[in-house]
Amino acid sequence: MSNTHMRANVPWLGVIADDFTGASDVAGTLVGAGMRVVQTFGVPDPSMQLRDVDCIVVSLKTRSVPAAEAVEESLAAARALKSRGVQQLYFKYCSTFDSTPEGNIGPVADALRKEFVPAGQITVVAPGTPALRRTVYNGVLFAGTDLLQESSMRNHPLTPMTDSSVPRLLQAQTKNVVGHIGYSIIETGAPAVHSEIQTLSGQGTQYAVVDTLSDGHLAVLGAALLDHPLVTGGSGLVGGLAVARGFQAQPESARAARPAGPAAVVAGSCSEMTNLQIDTFRQSRPCFLVDPVAIAEGHDVVAAALLFARENLADGPILIHSSASPQEVSRAQRHLGQARAAEITEDSLSAIAEGLVGLGCRQLIVAGGETSGAVVRRLGITTAHVGKEVSPGVPWLKTETDPGLSILLKSGNLGMPGLFLDAWDHNR
């Protein structure tokens, strides 16, 4: 089956992503697989023109909100996608299964299952994304060579991950029975996976965590899950679904014209990789630190940041960040409280991003899921066409709200150390 045969006016796949950078991650994977993708920010309005695409990716900010709110928004997104003729739903969460013991992965998946999955059918759980070095072996999630609980995710300020067993993590969030499909079955092929799914279903299992050690495993799983109305996972498995439907990478289709004009980075993530990217950038380019404690004490840090931008933006990319070490983040949280520190930071960074665009910034990188959500909403961006990836999971987006503006929403842990310096050359 070829891409030509697959082209249609109605999208076959609808993705519901629990944060904005995760949505860009999965959108970039699909574009790399040769699909036409549009990304919306929030539930798409019925009036939006979203035809002639293969997939609609809905970006939500539901990872760390109350579970009931996450469920309501996710169901609204799913209903909107189904109303546009989408055949298959994909609930996308982070490849490190970012969540608390209460959710929100379990509650959202349960709600989607209840409304869209026939009784007795299993829903697959596949966080593994080998391209990002996130793998699942015997149900245990690895970040690179580290167990999840021994990776940098153990220090995440909102969703610290202290267990590496995906079945155990999910079982704490749902009353449904969680099972597992091992790599040895997956390596046997799609018919063996399908048979195992039927066996688990007969045993009363509702979820099946799947091992994923390679892209080959993703291709097998994609072939086995073509008729499933709901699939859940990281960004990896959507590539397997695309391959199973006959899509092939077409590099030219993934290119977007690079806009002219100034460039900037706004970083709110405190991940180890984002901090390394900042350290690499500051060796040759100017940076400005946003301190939430200083803001709480009455200092006009936003104005100071924009003055810094006005003085430096014409000379090349600049970086404005609140990103800091775990010790510095703890200091701010002790002084302000976790919720207040986060609120001040996101409000300030989104105001700065708006100011940067007002100063003429046409290329904007935003690092961090919460920061990306705040910035996109502040700028009033509702839809974007997905362009070329800078690195796996990190594509440029050409906004429709402001056609001259391109943005790149980067999850904290993604990218190489030089990404903030190198990203501009990839959008040509």
C-alpha cells in the first residue's frame, strides 16, 4: 500500500496529547513517516478547516491538572476528532510515563475506553520510544541505560518517577486489570501479538503493557493494532501504525519555509538536558535568567528581560530562561510554594514570549511542556502545520494564527546539547 493510495480528505488518525511538547513530538514522528499533519492547541472548533490531512494532533495541557478536568478535556477532544471522521484514536503521553499515583494517564485512558472501546477489547499501553532511547523490557521502563526511577525523572518537580514498572504504575491509577505482552511474543510477529491480545482479553485483562526495544517491535505492533479504535503510548507507536498503513517517509513533504527575522529561545524546563543546552548556548550567545523569587519580591523582571531582548535580538539568537538546577528550583519552591513558583514562572515567561513576538521575533523555541502551553495560549495560537524535525520529537511548527511565525516546542529531555544553536539551520 502506498502513500498515494492512502491520501484522503478525512484524517484516519486522531491524537490526543496530554501536553503541548508531547503533541509536537508525536506530530514530528508522523510527518517523518510521510503523513500530512496539523496540530491544534486545545479542542478543535467545528469551524476549523482541517481537511486534506492524514492526522489531527490535539494538544492539551492535561498532564498535571486535576484528573476530572483531564478526563473532561480529553473526552471533548476525542468527540471532536470522531466528528471529523477519524477512524483511530491515539492517547499520547510522555515516553517516561510522567504521572502521579492518582493519574492522569489511568483516568483518561479509562474514560476513553468506556466511550470508544467495545466491551472485552484490550487497550495497548506503549510508552516505549526507541528513537528517544526510551525502551520497555519485561514491562520495565528504561531511559537510556538507566531504570526510569534512577534517571533524571526522579527529580521532576511535578511528576517525580520513583518506580520503573509500567504495569505497576498504571495499575495504581485504574481499577481495570493490567497485563503485559513480552518482547519474545512481539518478535514472533503481528499474528502472535494478536493471539496474545485475545488470550489476555479472555482472562479479563483490559490493558496490555507492551515491550518495545526497537523500531521493528513498533512496526509489528502497528500491524497488530490496525483495527483497534483506541491505542495509547508515547510517540513511537504512531510510527508503527503509519508503516502498517503503507506510509513512507517523503522528506520534501516535511519541509517548511524558514521565516526571516530575529530568533529567540524561551526555556522553562529544569531537565538535565535543557540545562545542558542552556550551558552550551551561553558559551557563545547572550542569556537572561528569570528568577521567580525576584518577581515575587516586586522586581519587574519581565521588563528587564524585554530590554535585554531589545538590545541583543538583532545580533542573532538570544535565550531567556527560568531553567535552573534542582537545588535552585527547591529554593524557589521553599520560598514561594510549588504552585506559586510555577504560576509566577509560566506567567512571566509567556509575557516575555509575547513581548519577543512584539519586538519582531519570527523564530521562537520554547523549552518545557508547561512553558509551551502557557506561551501558546498567550500568543493565541490555535493551529499549526508540522514541519521538519530538528531532532527526533522536535519539529518546527508553522503557525496559522500568525503565518510569519514559526515555533518549536521542545520537551525538556529531548534534543542534543547544541540544539538551541543548531535548530535554526534545520528550518530551511
